[in-house]
Amino acid sequence: MSSPTVNLTSEPQSGPSETLSDAILESCAKSHPVRWIDGILKRFSGKRIFLDGKPYLTRYYLLGDGSGRSFELYLHYIQLKDPYRWLHNHPWRWFLSIVLRGSYTQEVLCPATNPTRKTIRVRYLNLFRGDNQYHAISYVPEQGVWTLVLVPPKSRGTLRWGYWNENDQVHEPDAGNSSSNCQTERFGPKRTFN
């Protein structure tokens, strides 16, 4: 890869001009932006989840530790679609996901109000509401998706993490990441939970 050419003299140029800062930013953007961002974000605690040895999700805990005692703010780098055969829920009454880069497609189901799955493309915002709401990310572009996720404190009446068993029409509690094809790597100075 060649570096961009920058003219630092005051002589007129025949083509469009480029400042030194533009050249530096362009060079950084072309040379592994994920690694560059990751270097800054490693100061925060987080976790990386791998499925079958492939990166699935990286979560940076910008605010909070995953315990659910207060509002929390996560930065997610999603690299693979959800591999589960059933849609999953979340332990919050709502969450807000703001797409910073990319877009994704999700399947959504609310068995209490409508037993039919809907397919939704998320480009900017995803406000996920309801105790009895399930979803799964069904498409992620090759370069992945960056999202900023705000979650409220966990409420006592909310279902625990789990899946909607569409065959039996029941909630199946999550058994944890005990699957041999799922590995979690935690990093950073803070002890984190979910």
C-alpha cells in the first residue's frame, strides 16, 4: 500500500489539493480502521465472543459493567449474524441501539401480540421494547456493524435471557455459553458480567 502524496510547498498544483491532516486521516482509514479503533477502545473493559473460532461480537463497556444495576452504555462491533435456531430475548424492558456504521437485518417476534415473524432492516435506530419480545440478527455485512447500545437497569419482572421455542410456543431459559463452539475472551481492568 502506498501512502498518499502530499504537496507541502506553496506552488500551485494541477490537481485537487490535499492537506497534511487529510492525508493522515485517509491513511489511518485505509490501514485497518478496526485495529486503530480497537487500540483506543482497549482502555475500556469488554469482551469478544467467538463462534467456531470466528469473531462474532465485541462489546466495550463504555458505562456500566453488565450487572444491570444501573443504566449502561455499550459499543458493539457485530461481525456475524446470530447462529441460534430460535429467536432470543433480552433482560431489559427496552433497549436502544444506534447504528454508527453499517446496517443489519433482524427477525422480530412478539408471541403475545402477533405470532408472525417480521423481517426488519435496521439502518439508524433500533428501539426494542417489551418483555415478551424476541429477535435475531439475520444478516450482517462482511465489514460488520458498529452500534451504540443504551440499556436500562434490569427489572425483576423481566424474563431472563432465553429463546422462543417456536415448536412448543414457550420461553426456553438460556443455559449460558457452555457450547464448545462458543468462546468468550474478556479484556480490560474492570470486572464485567453479561
